[in-house]
Amino acid sequence: MPKFLIQASYTPEGTKGLLREGASGRSAAVDQIVADLGGEVEAMYFAFGEDDIVLIVDFPDAVTMAAVSLTVKASGALHTRATPLLTLDEIDEAVRRQVAFRAPGA
């Protein structure tokens, strides 16, 4: 199952919701939406700095990740970015594939 790193920062409105629900309330909400879509939360951490929350999530496919991302962003409560994560085996497979490429001007 594809794995994604999700980094998010709360908007002021999202922060108010976190203060009302607490971390465990938000964790339960995340677990529920991910499970409902056939995924699994591998790790979830709250942080401070540029990101307020960091997750590693498995989803059935990239389309599912996109659906979650669009829905969460539309709420206005979070600014998010998702990065696909690849295993060592997947990178080894990519290295073995031949790609015909000519650099600009070459």
C-alpha cells in the first residue's frame, strides 16, 4: 500500500478546534477517516515550528490521498502537504528502469 508523509499546520480556526478536542480527539478523527478509506495511520506526532502535525499514513492509492487532501484543505482548518514515500525496493526497481532522456541543449 502506498505510504505518504503528511505535514500540516493549523489555521487559527483549526487551532481553536484542537484546543476544544485535545490531541486525542484529533487523533481519533484522523484514525477514523483513514480507516474508512481503507488506510492505516502508521505514526502521528504533534510538533511545533513550521508544522503542527506530522503523520505517516498508508492509503490504497494516490487518488485516495488526493481525496483526503482536497477535503481537509477545503475545511480551512489546516494547510497540508503530502509527500509520497518509497521503499528501498521501489527505488532499486526505479534504478533498473531505462529512461531515454536528453538534457536540454545536449
